[in-house]
Amino acid sequence: MFNELRSYLTGWKASFRLAETPRIFHNLDEWIRHRLRMIQLKQWKRGTTIYRAMKRLGANEDAARQVAANSRRWWTNSARLLNTALPTRYYDRMGVPRLAR
């Protein structure tokens, strides 16, 4: 999925690089990362899996427990506490390009 997303984002960045709308690119970057976090939560499915995966990624115990307790609220969970386990640096390492640079 990251490879396919990388090709799209690189193309968008090349097409719209002359646009004078950095805030829109920043907001779009935030939304893309939010959506990727939500997809990751959906793949983990169960609360126990979410808890173990978040602990493995370095989240503190309280954050992992809260996200795992609300395991079916994917969009809400991906906006707040999951940022500690899957920060923007994580997606930079995975090769997902940023639009707002």
C-alpha cells in the first residue's frame, strides 16, 4: 500500500508544486497520516492485538489500554493516542512522502 501511495503523492507533489497553498498541503498531509493510522487499527482488529502492537511500537501503557478499550472507534482513536505509537516519523521511515515541504 505504501508503494502505491508513494507513486500518487509524488505525482501530486510534482503537479502542484507551484501552488501557493502550503496550508492545504499541510492539512492534506495530516489527513493522509490520520487515514493510514485508521487503516492500521482496522488491520489489528481486536483490542488485545492493538494493545500488544502499540506497546511494541513504544506507546505508554495508558495510551495502549485506552485505544484497545475503544477498538471499534477507528477514526476517533487514530486522531489522538495512536499518534504516540505511529508518529509522522514512522511514515517517513516507511517512505511515504510529505506534500507540505
